[in-house]
Amino acid sequence: MKHVRHFTPSLFLSWVHVCLVQANYAPYFFDNGARSTNGNMALLSLSEDTPVGTHVYTLNGTDPEGDPVTYGLTYEAGSRRYFSVDKTLGNVTLIEELDREKEDEIEVIVSISDGLSTVSEKVRILVMDANDESPEFINTPYIVEVPENTPSSSSIFKIEAIDKDTGSGGSITYFLQNIHANKFTIDRHSGVLRIKPGVTLDYEKSRTHFVVVVAKDGGGKLRGDNKVFSATTTVTINVEDVQDTPPMFIGTPYYGYVYEDTLAGSEVLTVVALDGDRGKPNSIHYCIVNGDEGSFEISNTTGAISVIKSPNQLKKEVYELKVKASEVSQEGDISEHTFATVTIRVVDLNNHPPTFYGENGPQNRFELTMYEHPPEGEILRGLKITVNDSDQGANAKFNLRLIGPGGIFRVVPQTVLNEAQVTIIVENSAAIDYESFKVLTFKLLAIEVNTPEKFSSTADVVIRLLDTNDNVPKFSSDYYIARIPENSPGGSNVVAVTATDPDSGLWGEIKYSIYGTGADLFLIHPSTGIIYTQPWAVLDAEVNSKYNFYVKAEDTDGKYSLAEVFITVLDVNDHSPEFNENIQEKTMIIGSPVKIEAIDQDAEEPNNIVDYSIMQADPANVFDIDQSTGEIKLKSYIRSLDIIHNITNNKDCIWSLVVQAKDRGSPSFSTTAVLKIDITEETLHKGPMAAFLMQTKDNPMKALGVLAGVMGIMVLITIMISTAMFWRNKRSNKVMPVRRIIKKRQMPPSRTVRMEWLKFKRPSNAAEKFVVEEDAKSLHNENSNNNVQVIPVPPAAPLPPPPPALAPRGDAPGWRVPTVSGSLTPKHVIKPPKKKGHSSTHNALVSELKMRFEKRNAAFGEPHI
């Protein structure tokens, strides 16, 4: 029993293990059909141009028990890894670039596992070709040796190229670049290079040919596109020389000379011939065929020709030898030959140079005196020159040259044989100028032409020039600019003009003169050219500051030139500023300036610029003046008459100022004047409404309320005045002021003080202080500044009064006091005559003004006419 209990558990566990083992089945891949993209990768083929990273396959399998499976890829040791796999999904990705030319089959071990069992299979993946290779030439470089006598159409070389691709991508065709420019063709399939039909090679013309061969494959797919690759190589074809060209002489034609001192046996010249076949040249054999007449011989090997007789035994002046050059082969046979003609001239010895002769024999200096600027083409007949060379033939041929300043003269003849008369001709007349060259010196050169010695000789030609009056006086400038102060006395120098005449003697003497409308005040010295003012001349820049005239420079023959003179009279500070009157009277409205003006008659700045200042005022802290404009205004703290009354006890508000006008010249001049200023408030000009608004500007609500009330009163007054005027007109044709209506108006209490100011110079009747003109011109400012404002009113209301004008005193000059806003400069005007009668409208205006300035409502009489 104990044994049974001990053995029973072991049997049970073994039985359970056997059952479990029998229940687990291994996983497996699905069958892989042709062109399948999933399974076990069997029969898979990939193009070698498949991009890295491409999903190329999916491993797919299952487990009989339905357990999840994983996939794997392994390689044999030493093999390159081309693929990777997603263990779960089985996606196979290309991770290494394929190259069929290196490896066309890839062995991969694929596996599938359910966790307990793993099934592995070795599969072979085929790598398919893509056209990714270019043709390659083998056995390069290609250098071909071809004899020049090779027949046309002959095969001379075979070119071979390979392409590692298969199919059409590995097939190769050949062709030549620039086929029309070379002498060869190629078989497109075999690569055999041939000479073109009808073409032969010539070593003497071209020893080397370069042929560019192109090998092109048949094209194929590469990454989806059809690609064609090609390669090029250069074939160097060296042409081998063949003995097919006769010899040729070099350095032809041949000329030789035998001179009178040449010794017998001396070498005259050497001829040279070469084998036309330069690759393997034969030696040359020389001989004289005819023409030597027993006087010359030639070396058979060197070609040197020598004279075998003395020169005095030679009967002919010219010998023409026919020389033969023959090729001698290595076997000693004479084959090809050619001929050349050698000309040998027997000449005299060159032992005499050219020589110049004058009238008395040999001479090397010739002189001539002549006037400047002779006509072009004229022959210098005063020169008697002969040139001679006593040698014979070519030794007596020489050239003549004139060496010196070029282009002035030319010599004739230029080439001389033995002897000639020398003629010198004028070629450039303008260059023969006495003022430039008083003496012209040339070298007359004679030099042999064809002789090796080049003997030469020279002679000096000296030409002395005489002057003519060929120049016009010329000023140093086309115009002269001068300045002279206006206070210069008569006879003052202004400017000196200068002209030159390069002619000599009397022709170079210059006389100056001036003329023109601006020359009346000026004179010029005829010899020195100094321009000065007339003794009686008085210059005034204010009258005329610019003068312009012409100056003339003339020589003794009447040749002349002109220049223009511009004279500016400089302003001098010789005028003081001037006021029109020494005493002026102005009326100033508080808040508005008055202006004074002084005129300086000087012509230029700063002499005519005026600065203004207040020299004296009592008290001195009431007025300010603008230095530049002359505007006088009250100090900024004075805004009303009340402030002025606090400053002074003068209730009339009449101020006397001493003002100064000073110019900016050096030295400076000044003028003073007394200015009397009558000060009033703006109400005299703009009416009581404006005055009220000024007084209540700090309380705008009060101003608006009072203004509304005043406007209502004005409307009522307007109606009453219109009614009164209507009834008066019914009784009389003359419109009279309505006194009763005006008397009902109350005066503002502030008018009492202002009446005291108006008492200054007031005539017996206050209405005489105002002048009212019915013409529109009365609204125009007397000083033309047009600053007077005209306020439009309703048609039925009377027009606002004009600015008051103080009545002149009996001893006052005949000019008006300017208006308050007028110009400071008093203007002399003629007062218009007073009318005997005024219209009723005028009377009404005057009455209204009187009412405004009366202290209380009192009756007044008729206005003065």
C-alpha cells in the first residue's frame, strides 16, 4: 500500500504531460502561390532598383490552436541583411540597396512561432535586373598604328565595350561623334573601326587622328522610367609613313652673289632638300644638271654650291643653275627626285656709300631762309642738293629719308639708283610757324637698300624762318568781371585787360579801345589796357549798379579781337534811414500793434536793412518794438485802459516815444522820430459787443446770456429806427437821424472813463472826429494793409461806423494819421473835400456814435456838415 501511494502521483503527472504534448500543434505558413504577396516569401522576386524602405512582402501564417504567432527573419553567418520584418504583422521591409550585378539571389530563413513551437524555412529571393549600369570600354586606351597606304574600307581596329545589365539594357551599339568630320566609320554592332570608303590616309598631311567612339546600351526601366546609358572613349590613330612622296627643296627660291673680291673655291650658297616621307626619310643626293658653264660645283651630300673660277673670269652677270635632288634608299638605289633653280648674280663690291653734293662739291650742311607758312606743295628752290652712289647695280640703290619734326616736309625721290636731284616739298604749312620754331633743323639720310653693309650718309638741312603778321591779338579771357565801390573818385582804376599777339615787331604791338552803351563813364589806356573811370564820373549804385561794354585789342594791321567787360558798382552805406515825418501820430487799439517804417535808399544789403528801437519812453515799461518789422505793441500784461491808468496819471492816454531807425551798414547810420500814440480799446473798432465779450471772456455763460439779451435789444432798436426813418421820410425827402429813438438807449457805465480819453484834441463837436464816406472806398485801409474788418449786418440796420480819425490841428501837415491797424509809414494824401450835406444814414451813424461816448443821455444838435 505504501508503494502504491508513492507511485501514483508520478504516473498521474506523466499522463497529464503526455496529453498536453499531444494537444500542441506547430504553426505553419500559408501556401505561397505565384506572384503572391503574402506567405513564406517563396518564389519572391524583386527588381534591383526597389527603393530602400519599401514594403516588399507580408509573412502570413497561422497556428492550428489559434494561438497568436510571431514572425522572424534570419540570415546565414556572413550574409548581408537585406530585409527586416515586423514580428507581429509580418510586414517585410527592404533595408539595404539591391544590386543584381553583385548578388542575384538572396537566401533568407523565415520563421513562424506560436510561443511554444517555431517553424523555420529557407527561401531564395531572386533579384531582377534594372538598367542601372553604363557601358564600359575594355582594354583602353586605344592606340592604333595604320600605314598611310592602307586601302579605304579596310578594318583597322575592333572596339569592345560591356554592360553588366541583362536584356536590352545589356546590349550595346557603337557610333562615332562628328562622323562627317573624320575619315573613319564603325560597325554599330561589332565595334569594328574602318577607313571610310573612298578615303585614304596621308602621313604628310596628317600624322594623327583622334576618333571619339560612343557605346550606348539598349535602354531599360530604372525606378519606373526608361533609361539609356552611354559611354565615350577616344581612339588615337597614328598614321605610319610609307615611301610614296618625292623629295622637296626648302628655302626656295635660291639666290647667290659672287662679288669682285670673292676667291675661287669659295662657297656661294647651300641648297637643302628633304625626303617627302618624313617618317622614315631617305638620304638625298645633289647634282648640277646644267647652267654652271664650268664655273660652279655642288657637294653631292651637303648641297653646298661653290665658285671654281675667280670673279674676273666669269663671263656672265647672272647664272641660273638647275640642281637635282634624288632619294637614295638604304640599299643604295636612287628612286624619286626633284629639281630647283639657283640664280647666282655676279656683282660689284659695295665699297662706296651714298654722298651728298652741293653746287661746289660734296657738302653735308644746307641752309635756307624763308617766310613762315609757305603754300603747301611748294618746292624749297633755294636748296640745291644732289646725291650719288658710285657703286654699280644693287649696291647703288638707296633710300632717302628726312628725319626731324614729322609731317612738315617730304623728300622726293624716296628711292634712288646711282644718282638723283633731291627735292624738298612743303607738306604742312601750318606747322611752319615762326612763333613755334624760328629755326627748323632736319637730317637728310641716304641709306642703301639691299646691301648687307647698309652704307649710309647724312646731311643737315637748316631752315631759318621769317615772321609774318599771321596772328590776331588774343585776350587772356573772353570776359572780365570787375567791382568798384560807388564812392570811388573819378579816374579810379577798375580792371586791367590783357591781350597778347605772338607776332614780332610792330605786328605784335597792341592798342586797346572800348565801346558800347555801358562805356560812357569809363576810359582805357591804349597801351596798358587799364580801364579807369572818367575824371568827372560819379558812380551811384542806387542809380545804376551794372555796366557792360566791349574792349578791343588791335594790332597795326587792323587785326583785332574782342572781350566783354562786366563792372559791378558796389554799394556803400551812404544813406541814412528816413521817416516821412519827424513827428507821427498813431492810434493803437489795445491788443493790436501799430507799425512805423523808415526807408534806406542804399542799393544792397546790409546797407538798406533797417533795425528799429525805442530810444525814449516814459514810462519805459509800456511798449515793445519789433526790431525787424517796426511793429510797436503794448507789454503783454497790459490788456485794458484800466491797467494803463494805474501806470500813469495821464488820462488822455497820449504817449510820446522817440523811435530810432538804424541801418546795418558799416559805418552805420540812424535817424530818430517822435511817435505819438493814442491808446484806445478794441471797442472803438469792433463795437461794444466785442468789448463786452472781451470783459466777460472769463465767464462764458454770462457772456452768452448777455449776448442773447443784447441781440434782442438790437433787433428792437433796429425796428424802432426803421419806423422813425420811415415817418421822417414821409415828411421830407431827406432821411434824418431819429434822435428820439436814439435818446432812449442807455450808455454803459464804463464809457465815462473812455470819454475822458477821447477829449484829446476833440473839436467843438464830437461828430467831426469821424469821416463817413458813402463810397465803398471808405472801407479800404489808407495804408493799404486791408486789415480793417467789415462786419455784415441786416439790411435794415445801419452800417457799423468806420475807425475814428483824429481831426488834424491847424498847423499839422497835410497827411492823415494812419488807422489803428495800418502801416507805420505815413503817406501824403490829399483829403477829399467835405460835402455840404450828409445823407440821413450818415447822420444816424454819427448820432449813434455820439450816444455811445456821451456820459449821460443828453440832447444834441444837428451834426456838422
